[in-house]
Amino acid sequence: MIRWLEDAVAQECGAKAATMGALRRAGFPVPEGFVIPFSAYLGAVTRSAPRAGADDVLSGAGVPVIPPEMTEAIARHLSGWGGAPVAVRSSARDEDAQGASAAGQYATVLGAHDVGSVSAAVRTCWSSLHGDRARSYRHGLPRRPHPGPAMAVIVQRLVDARVSGVMFTSSPGQVTRIECAWGLGIGTVGGTVDPDRYEVHGDGAVVRTIGRKLTRSDRSGETIRTRRVRPPQRVAPTIDDATARTVSGLGQDIADVLGAPQDIEWAMDRDGIWILQARPVTADIPSPVSSTASAPLQGIPGSRGIACGPARIITGPADFVRVRRGDILVCRYTDPSWTPLLRAAAGVVTETGGALSHAAIVAREHGIPAVLGVPRATSRITESAALTIDGARGTVDLHRPPPYPMEQK
């Protein structure tokens, strides 16, 4: 019913859990944990079906109930951790696959600490399997044969991070790209902060761009709180060049073990650097393309391609009904729950976030141009304005066609 993370295999626990287990066995700094496998979820569905109706449970109208024996097993596995806070993460059957990451589409709960809160977090992960954003993500990608959706759940000790980030490794000797910010990784992966960006080259040279990190998220007791960063820290580098090289080297070692370039989430606390997730890079980040043409708005290249269409200013879910096929979404950042909009949008422009955020990854997988980190985009662009965005150049042009042939996208 429950197995330690080191014993996880993909067929029973999903690729995310299996990869973390393999890295722990190989000696990488992965927080200890355990996994509730697919069979536990499917068994709970079967038990719950007589009450809620099997179709209702599987469609997400009901959430499977955790049986008493599973609750007891969770309590036994938590007993040696002394009430330490944990991270409860999804490991779905279709997650972290080659060509489809499902980045940000399933639930993660941070700060659970006892059997009651962990059990509730497990049900939250189970429920997210059939949520609107996950179903829309699956429908927007090429169909792949699989036995059907199922959810395993990882429970790990929570890293109370001073700095967290994401890195994309590449072929040996090439550039490793790192984005990071203060506190837990919620802001970096969610695109709600402008992270620091580091490029570590094969010869050890480091090129860095320091972002304006206005907010940070940290654990406060049993909850996660987001607060403003003090002005001096907003533009202070989160890591030095030596640490960037250390993070890059660790990432390259992981890529060597796993046999392919990796998208890796990591965190750093007082004890050192920890690896939280590793999955295959599903779509290449656009390399910056120089251009002699000027553009009124400049951001970070997030997903290559050129798109033309009317601007649709999105401030929250209440604006979703205004989105029409072919619109260019303009927003502060894209929440994972906004994934259904990406099936209709021609492109995306955000005020914050980096090229390694979940929104950028999903945009690349869906083949939608994205320009990120455009300062004050929602106030500088007017509703319904004609836009041309170039996701490789990171440019946003207003009221005019692109200054280069469309076939170059």
C-alpha cells in the first residue's frame, strides 16, 4: 500500500517518484520520503464507487475516500519524522513523460505535518487528476497509448529553502540555464516573480541577470506565507557564481545518470543543495535571436514562434469568458489553472516569470509563442490592441505587422 521512495518504480508509482527513487539510490541529495502507489488510488476508487458512483468518482465529481488501513500506514511512515513538515506531491501516470511534462497541472501541498493533514493532501492530489486544467492539458497534446489516468502521491520531508530554483541542463559542454529566487520555489515555477537568471557555460564562465524579486514564499508553522521582499534583497543575487557552477555540475551529473538533458527543481537550505524533481526536457528553450528591428516592448524569450492577434487583458478567472480563439493573452503571470486558455490563445505575454516556469514549459509543449517578463505589460498594452509577438526574440509589437517574413518563425 505504501513504499519507501527508494523502492519506487515507474509502473507502480509514476515517472516522477521513480526518478527521485533512482537518484536517492545513486546518492544524490533527494529528501527522504515514501510513495502511495497507483494501486492505492485505484483501490480507493473501487471502495468509494458504491457510495458516489464509479463514473462520478473517476470524473472528479467525487474524491476517493482514504481507507482506514491506509491512514494507519501513513501514520506509521510519518512516526519517525517527529512531526516535521512535509511536501505532498503528485506522481501521475502521464506526468514527467518524454514530450509531455504536465508541469504544474497536478496538485502539490506544502507544510502538512500529521496524519490528518497528510491524508487531506493526498486526496487533494487525487482530486487534481481529473481537474479541468489537467484534462485540458491532456486534450491539447497528441494522444498517447496508456492504461488510463491514475495518481500516485509522494510524501517527502519539506526543505525550508533559503533559495529555490529550476535548471535546464543541456548536452555536455553546453550551457546550463538556471532561474532562482528567495524562499520556496512557488514563485519561480509559478512565474509570479522575476527570478535571477544564470547561464553556466562549459568552460565554467557564468553570465547572470539579476531579477526584481518582489515577493517570496516561506513556511510559517503549518502554512505557507507569501510576503514582500525587503528592497535591498530584491536586486541582490540569490546565489554567487561558485554556487551556480555547483548547481550546474550537480544537474549535469543527474543528466548523465538519467541519460538525457533534464528539467530539475532544486532548493538550498542551511544544510546544502537538495534535488526536488527531475524530468526530461520536453521542448528546447529558444536561444535569444538578435534583431536590428526595434520593438516597443521587450521581454524574455519563452516559447518560439510568431503570433498576431488582438490583445486580451486577463486579470483572473472572471476574464476567461472574454477569450476568443486567436487572442494574445496579456497577464501578470499565468496560473496553472489557466491551461485551458492555452488551447484557444495564439500567444502569451506576461509581466513576470522566466523561461523555466511552468507556464513557459506548457506553452512550448503546445507550440504557442510566449514572451515573459515584459514590465507593466497589462497597463502598457490596451485591450483589443493588435499585437505581433515573437517568442524567439522576446518582442511585442503593437499595431504593425512583423518586420521580417512570417515563415521565419
